[in-house]
Amino acid sequence: MLILLLSACSVNKADRDALKLRTEMAKWNSFRLDGVVEVNFQGYSLRKFFVAQKNLDVIRLDVLDGGIAGMSAEPLLSFYKGDYLALRSPWMPQLEFLNLDKYFPQDAFRTFSNLDSLAAEHQEEILSTHSLSLNSIRMDFTPGYSIKSITDLKSGAKADFIYTSRGQIDKLELKVDEDASLILLIDDASFKPQVITPLERSANTIDLLKSITDKFGDILNKLPEKLDD
């Protein structure tokens, strides 16, 4: 009877852990985060209000200039990723013409756009190790199966999820390298389906890397003429 009782308790705990994992992962499928974004780059720092929204494989981020919690604020920069990628920036209009699709981590974004499906597929590994290694991505989890961190093992980029004592998301820290980081200080988080307004896709985009390469090539081609002169 004791063995049967212990076995039943073990099964019940495993079921509770599996349910907790699926619940924690599913809430990141759709959400809205409001707060302050802090961008740090080579010793310089910028703090602005932000609004981030996500529905499965659609995400939008607006960085706002002024306004309390984004109210009556003008967007400095808007980023949208759905069937296409788009940028809008009255602050720096030239950003709107950059073709960033080829640089966006499409595979990683698709993999983690539906996290409860990912949890169901890799449930045993996550429950036994509180971590998941998938291709070049590693995810670590808290004892309560909240996401603790996501690391890109190829680039070294890392996202740390920091929670309050009540288990609510408090801060997201994204580190690209030693010189660049982005911190989202979250004032309000809502985990429910969102109505996301897509940005209009720019008709004339340029490949930033190709543009720089072509310009450098033009300079090299003109060097012999100047040397002959």
C-alpha cells in the first residue's frame, strides 16, 4: 500500500509539473508588455517608454517618445514581424528602407512562436533537466517552469527573464555582446490575445550590407585612376 501511495504521489506531481509547464509556456504565445526600454551601447544609454505585443508568429514593438505608459505618445520606432518585416521611424526615416528580412532569425522565431507546442514535444527533457537544447538554442527554466533564459549558442546572445517574488515578469534583459544590451523594465503584462495593427511594408527596400559593399567596391575601382593621375 505504501509503494502504491508513493507511486500515486509521484504520478500526481509529474502531472502537476507538466500542467504548470504547459501553462507557463502557453502564456507567451500572446501577450502585451508595457514599460520602459533601456538601450545601452558602448557606454551610451537611452530610456524610453515601449509597448510590445505578440500573437503566435506576429509581433510588434513600439518605442515611444514621452507620454505616461505610452499614452498620447509619438512612436520613435515601430517594428513589425508577421508575414513580412517592417520598420517605421519618424525619428530616423532612412531605417524604413532597410531590407532586414535576411538578417532576421526566421527559424528561431518560428520555433518559439508557439511555445506550448514546443513544451508538449520536449516535455520529458524539460521536466527532468529544467532545460531544453534545440539546435543552437538553449532554454533554461526556473523550479516553477517559468522561462529563466534563452541563449543563442552560436552568437552568444542571451535573454534573461527576471520575475518578482510573486512570480510575475518584472524585467527582460537582452545582451548581444559586451557593448550592446537592451533592458525591458515591465510595468504591466497582459497574457491574452492581442489586436495587432500591421505596419505598411515599404515598397523600396535596400540591402544594407550590399549597399555598403557596392559603395566600397566603387571606391576601390576608382583608386587606380587616381594613382595613375
